[in-house]
Amino acid sequence: MPKLEKLLFTSSKRLPSKHTTRKLITFKTGRSYKKCLRKLRVKGIKPYKRMPLLRTIGCHFDKRRSLKTIARHPEVKRIESDVRIRVHLYRKHQQAANRKKVHALATCPPELTWNICRVKANDAWPRTTGGKIKVAIIDTGIAEHPNLQIAGGVNTMRGGSYADDNGHGTHVAGITAAKGLDGIKGVAPDVELYAVKALDSRGGGYVSSIISGVDWCIRNKMDVINMSFGLVGSSVSRALREVITKAYNQGIVIIASAGNSGTEDNGMIDAPASFSETMAIAATDMANKVTGFSSRGTGIDLAAPGEQIKSTWLNGAYMTLSGTSMAAPHATGGVALLLSRQPGLSPAKVAEQLRSWALPLPSETEDEQGAGLLQLDRA
């Protein structure tokens, strides 16, 4: 069989074009990974992504060439597509629930938004506000904002700034960690907040950047990761599952939004929420109903507010948005509150505790709400 580096050299391209496709190659051993990188560098081929934790490289390949010979090479574990990712923002705003009905369900102090009261985060604040817990938001970045305190971060797309050029990541971050200015306070306002920019200005990107983001979280000892996005369509990524499993086994709790497909996907929720190593979060509205857009299916763990959520935005502003993207960071903040009181809990124990505290919604099935509505008054 030809040498692997020769096969890669003849099939890969230095730059992307309409004739290329993005592929991830995972090697069986670290020795093979390093040797192949070295040989490619000598030949002038630079992979667009290197993921040493998984022994994986990303390369541009000619669409017209078969990769079967490479896939069968004894040094190669697998080849898969570098699939697309999209944020779980719901762009068709639904009408807010009837205000009288909302008031009958719960009252909220005027200095707080309805969603924070609905998960009862404010009832936990006399005991904990999430201090010293490291929370990573893997998203479009986080913008500087007077209501957010960013401890650090990384750009896994191309290096450089982790500043948000879309707004989605900043909005998600505020739901977890806003400090309380202008009547906007997050679930856990005193967490250590980290920005992992892995998605672009349009809220999309590639799974390779997410994998690099999770790798960064492992190396920098994050406690909680928020993932308000999903793989596009019916895409799968074994590499993403592998790196998430590594993070889980390192004790990192991973929260993922379920998706915004409603009942369209035949009882399927998006990956990575569908992975057993993550906690999958559905979205509810002001009337404590699972929203029409929230994906249904086996694997939902909890529900949290995800419609008409006001949070931080670009240029120091605020924005009201909907989506399971907005539901997930409530649970991320909830995990931070729990871990600040009970440090060292395993991801499995965290999930068990949050599910046991949840409020079952009588009009919803388990495939819609999981254990029920997130409740944090006992954190």
C-alpha cells in the first residue's frame, strides 16, 4: 500500500475551491498523526485544522477523487466530513402569552426578567451566585458589554479575537452571567465567563472549530460548557462525539440546546444534544408550555424559558430573542449554582440533581419537556 503521506499529498489541496470538500482524518496513533503532519509540511501542505487531542487533521480534498484507499490505510482510524453547525435561534417570533395568564402563574420583581423568576434562580442567590465556577460559551464569541465580565477566551476558527460579530453568543452569555445592570441579570451572575468563538458572523461554522473549542475547554479546566447550536440537517460527527465524551470523562458538564425543528424531525433532537454525555434543553414560553418550535424526542433532559428572552447584545445594547439557544444557558447557569455549593459533583450527578428538582408540566410529554421545567430554588 502507498505511504499515507503520499496519498494525502496527491488528494489534498492547499486552498479550498468549488472542487474541494472539507474532510477530517483521524489517525490510529499519535505517532502516525505527528509523522503525517511533518511529511505534509515538507511537501507544502498545511492542514486547515489540527486537533491533537483526537489525533485528527482537517484537509481540503478534491471532490472528484475517491478517498477509499486513504480510509482503508492501516494508520487511519476514520475519515468523516467536516459538517456544518448552526445556532438554535428561532427567527419567527411568536406572540407572547396573555399577560393575565402569566401573572396568574408567577409574579416577578420589577428589577428581574420573567425568565429568571420562572426558573427561581433569584431564590438561590442568597446562598450562591455561581462564584469561582468556570463557564465556557462555545458560540459566536462574546462582545464587550458593561453588563458582562469576561474572564478570557479563544477564537478556534482562525485565531485572534474572541469578540462577537453576530450577537448570538453575547445574548446567550447574558442569560447565564449578566451582572444585573439595566434590569438584566443572569442565572449565575458571578461565574467566571469564557468566550470560545467557534462560529462566524452568520451564526454558522464547522464542527472542527467546535472540536477545537471543547479541546480548549478541557485544557483550561472549564466546569461547564454551553452549546446553543446543532449539526445541520441529519449530519453526524463521530469526532465531535469523541471529544465531548473526553470532556464528560474529565468532569465537565455540557449543556446543549435541543433544536428548533418542532415536530418536524420525527422525534429526533439535534446533535450534540442527542448525545448521552450532554444535557438536552427544550424551550418553554411565558405560559409554561413547551414552544411550538422546540424539538421533541427521546433524550430531552429539562425545559427552560426560551421565548421572548431579553439579554445582552452588541454595542452595549439589549435584544429580545427566542429559540432553544436561549433555553440552554438557563441550565448552564443552574449547573454553576449547583457546583458552587457542591463542588466536585460528576456530570451524571449534576444531571440527576437538576432533574430531581424540575417541575413537571402537566400538559407536556416527557419527549417534550424531559423531567420538567428547570427549578433552582433548592440550589
